[in-house]
Amino acid sequence: MSRPTTTHTWSNWAGQQRCSPAVVEDPRTESQVVDAIGRAAEAGHVVRAVGSGHSFTDTCLTDDCHIRLGGLSGLLDADRATGLVRVGAGMRLHDLTRALHTHGLALENQGDIDQQTVAGALATGTHGTGREFRNLSAAVVGCRIALADGTVRDLTAESTPDLLRAARVSIGALGVITEFTLRAVPAFRLRKVEEPRPLVETLDAFDDLSAAHDHFELYAFPYAKTCLSFASDRTDEPPAPLPAWRKWLVDDLVANRGLELFSRAGRSFPGQAPRISRTMTRVLSRDVRVDHSHLVFSSERRVRFTEMEYAIPRAHAATALRAVLAMIESDGVGVTFPIELRTTAPDDAFLSTASGRDTAYIAVHQFQGMPYEAYFRAVEAIMDGFGGRPHWGKRHFQTAETLAPRYPEWDRFAAARAELDPAGRFTNDYVRRTLGPPPAEVHA
Ligand SMILES: Cc1cc2nc3c(=O)[nH]c(=O)nc-3n(C[C@H](O)[C@H](O)[C@H](O)COP(=O)(O)OP(=O)(O)OC[C@H]3O[C@@H](n4cnc5c(N)ncnc54)[C@H](O)[C@@H]3O)c2cc1C
């Protein structure tokens, strides 16, 4: 179960964050999680729970102790009538959504991929799109969390409302969550229309378009006049997935192999980025599919990249995206990856990037091996002007000082942290930088 090792190197999905934890723990029960935390405490180790490593930040890094939750995964209980389900924290969203489907249930909303663990996705405020739909953490109605003092707490909205609102988006800074109770919804189908559109008109109409559809998002291609929109709506139509050849063409050839090819060309000839980006928009096509929600929400991402994403007030979505595109052109940034624009409804998790406000998300990407820092810093400067909150799992250059004023409930999260992990057993460099030092240090 415990694997002390000197040779184990962990790296994230993008391959740019690495560490060599002295101990890797693979508990299979909650009491083994408690024991693992106890051993780490004896050794004076920092503990980081790790999911599937899909975060771009250094949030999982430590040279001390990693706890992997793969042994605590599975749908433990599902009540179709209430929609309440109990889920092992290490379960992948891919497996969860399929298990829910067999019970006639689904997640209300999902992000672009489903390879993350439930705990990892929730910890960073993972979201999809849809202005009436909140991010994934809004589905949490309870959780069990193993703490530094060797206890396990049951957090619920009734008994510990503040602690639960903190634990819904926790960045792994409060303890190791072993289990969640989520509110699922009756299974549903989506009709998704993917189509190229003129960028200027689509941005002008962004508010109306995102109001007209359950889930609306767009990809803006730098230097190009065409964008790609995705509009998904709940439907009673029978499933009509893309024919196999068309799915291969759209999802595999264009979205993965084509993107990889164009990205490699952009990396070899950054000065040609404008031409490459414009060429990409010429291979886009209109496609319509109807399928079960989990098969529509997420897709496969094989091209490796790094990413920054900012949450800003929704009212500024189009203005902010226009500013990013203008900066790319004026600075001549060598980027061919499209910029993603999404929305979500406000929610009330203390550290949710959509906490208390209608939100738009603007995400910028850079292909692996290409310089990203100057580009991302320039985007961040634009987002600072809109009170932007960075995705906790995606690159950013903020600190606790710059972030605190952007979160109305910052102090309530800090109070929860002081109660659950005063000495900072779960505080690594990322947590220290973005949330501040452990409470005990502050009050020493
Ligand atoms: C290709 C790709 C597509 C993506 N698409 C989206 C998207 O559409 N929308 C979006 O919002 N994000 C998206 N992301 C970001 C991703 O959802 C988040 O980074 C998420 O946190 C990754 O989950 P994970 O299981 O890999 O967690 P990890 O990256 O392994 O860990 C993330 C955090 O969770 C903590 N954690 C993990 N398990 C536990 C536990 N049991 N208890 C307490 N803390 C824990 C870790 O300590 C860490 O702080 C994408 C990322 C990639 C690489």
C-alpha cells in the first residue's frame, strides 16, 4: 500500500510539472488514508492528494508524500428518486458518468474531457459551459475528509455549511477527501451543433447566443475572421451520433491529428502563425449530433499543450476576448491554438472561480515546447483589468495577495483552513503561494 521510493517521478498530463515524492501511498480504504496521513505526520512530510494529473499548475507537486486515490473509486450508492449518489473520490469522471447512466442518471454539466478524477476536478473548480448551469462543485451536497489530526469529518450543508462550501473547491489544502455525495440529474440527451461562424458577428451576438442555448461556447482562432461555435441543447430526439467515418474525420482527424500538425508547423515557423491559424479555419465544418449527455459533453484531447484560463464577469466576455485577440495581433504572438470562450452561472463555493457572479471563461493555450510565459502574462494583464480569477488547475502568476480581493468569501475559506489544517500538513508551494502560509504560521 505504501511505496517509499527514491526513483518514482510523477509528472502531470502536460508533462511540464514534475516531482519525486519520497513516499507514494495507494490506500484502498478510508482508514488506510488516515494511516497514510499519520505516517506522513510522523515523518514531517507534506501530503498532496493526486488525481489524474490533469492540472497545468504545480498544485500536486511535493517531494514528500503523494496519496493516490485510485483505490477509492466507484459508485457506492445511487438513489434514482432523489438523484443523490455517493462516489469514491478517486473515480474518474469517465467511469462515473457511465455508471450513472446505468441508473438513469447524469451529471448536470461537464467540461471538455472526462479523464479527471472526481476529487481532482472538484478541487480546482472544474466547469463546463452554460449560463444557467453552475460548475461541477455545485453538485456536491456532502463529503468525507481525512484530516491532519487523524480524524475523518463528514461535511454536510446542514451540519457544517461553511466547511462544506470550503471543501467543494479546496485545492487539496484542507485534507484528503475520500468520498463525495453528489446530486445527479435524470439522464438526458443533447443535440450539439458545431459550426464555423464569422467572428465579429458571433462576438457581437455572444450574449444572445449564450442565452439561446443550454450550453454555448466558441473557439476564436487568432489572426482569423472565422470562429467555431458549439451549441448544445437538451432534446427528446433519439440518439443520432455522427456516422463512424464522419466522427473519425471531425473528432480524430481535424480535432486531434490536424491540430497536432498545424501546431507543429506553428512551432517550427512561429512567424507563420497568422497564416497557419487562418488555414485551420478553412477545414472547419458544420456537424450535428444527438447523444447521451456524457457522450456529447466531453471529447478526447490527444494534443499536448499548456493552458491558462480566467473567469471574469460575463458582461465583459466579448470585450475581453477582443482585447486578447488584438494583443496577439499587435504583439505578433506565435500562437495557433484557438481561444475558448465559455460561461457558467454563479455559485457559492468560497473559492469557486464563479463565486457570486455570472461568469465567462476565457482560456488560452500554447502547444507543448512553445514559449508561453510572455503570452500568458499579457493575457493575465488584460484579465486583471476585469477582476479575473484564474482557474486553480491552469497556469497563472497570481499570489494570495492579488487573489484575496477577488474572492468575496476569501476569509471564510481561510477560517475553514484554520479549523481543518492549521499547521499546513497539506500546504505545498502552490498552496502557500496562492492561499498564503498555513494559519499556524500566520498566527505564530
Ligand atoms: C486536456 C484537458 C482538458 C481540460 N478541460 C477542462 C474543462 O473543460 N474545464 C475545466 O474547468 N477544467 C479543465 N481542465 C482542467 C482539469 O479539469 C483540472 O485541472 C482538474 O483539477 C484535473 O483533475 P485531476 O483528477 O487530474 O486532478 P489533479 O490535477 O491530479 O489534482 C488537482 C487538485 O486536486 C487535489 N486533489 C486530488 N484528489 C484529492 C482528494 N482526494 N482530496 C483533496 N484534494 C484532492 C490535488 O491535490 C490538486 O490540488 C482540463 C485539463 C486538461 C489537461
